Amino acid sequence: MRKASRLFEIIQLLRLAKRPVTAAVMAEALEVTVRSIYRDIAALQAMRVPIEGGRGIGYILRPGFDLPPLMFTIEEMEAIVLSLALVERTGDAALKQATKRVNQKIAGAVPAPLREAMEGKALYAWGTIAPSPEGLDLSLVRGAIRDERKLRLDYRDELGRASQRTIRPIALIYYSQSSNIVAWCELREAIRNFRSDRVERCVQAEGFFKGEGDGLRTLWTSGWTQTPAAVSAI
């Protein structure tokens, strides 16, 4: 997690807490060291965020400080509720956890009528819930797409044939039964789709493809077949 995101998360944790929160609790929630939390708290205090407390006793956010409220119409809130419900039906475990945090943050920021619309349980996403792929952490793929980092897959196709692929992932498509990784395959020298439930193992590979992601997505959405060397010319 980038520092800016972590600082925001610390404010959210303190803002929603009903009692002092220790650095250890925040460190566990954000998956960082306690020392990092101490440094982040000091940075926030230097930015005049009114955080009080200390080591061993926990921290609180002094009343009166808040982030700008999120303002939505009822229909916009219903769109958010339905979107989060759809995410919860995917096989992406990390995104499912993220929906819970999003719900908490929005519920803590919006006025009571919108909170009631959010918590009313009147909108549902129905259908099959996709299982989480056994050999693949989808958050690793999403991170590789953002960072434009190559991945190495142990993959088995629809006929059961095994292969190893080094890919440049550019998109994830979520279906009700599974999800597909869209990527430039260095073995086939073309854009290919890889079903997540056919990936037996996925790890980071050596090397990045910085600056190529947008061009490869253009190739994909245009239906072209072209080598990465030509991407920079697009």
C-alpha cells in the first residue's frame, strides 16, 4: 500500500473507531509494521490532523475533524449498493474484503437518509457466485496490471495440455463462473485470454513492460494482432 493511501486509511480507522486504537491494531489492519504506523501518525500530526494519544495507550481523532462528506443522490447510492453486491459475487477474495471496507467508509460519511438507502437491503445481485481460483491470487494480477509487471503462469488449456507462459497482463474480465486474464503472451506473441480456474500457479516474473499497457489494451479492444515493438507507435 502506498503511503498516501495508508495515511487515508489511518484517518478512516480513527474516524470510525469508538475508542482509542493502538498502533498494533492499525498495523495488523493495514499489513505494515508498528514502526510504520508511528511514522505515519507523526506525519499526519505534522499536517495538523488532530490525532491525540501515544504509544501503548492508542490514538483517537479529536472531534471536529472530518474529511469532506460524500454527497450522492438516492439513485447514485443505489448504483453503488448494486455494484458492490456484484463485486461480492466474483471469485476475487481481496475485492470482496474491499467491498466491506467501502460499505463502512460510505456509511460513515453520508447523511442518514442515504445511509438508510444503503443499508435497506432492497437491491440484490442474484446468480452464481464464482469460486475463488485455487492456483491464483487475483490481487497479484490486478497489482501486475497497475504496475505493468510480467507474470509467469503454469497453465492448462481446455484440452488439459500444460504449458508455462510469461505474460504481460493488461485487463481482468469477471464472469459469473470464472474470470479471464487478458494479456500479451510472450510464447504465442499475441494477445490471449487465460481462464483463472485453469491457472495452476502464478508468480511475478523478472521484468516490467512499463509504458506498454495502454497500447496493448488498444490492440486488444481493436482486435488487432501485432507485436509489442509496434505498440509505442500507436
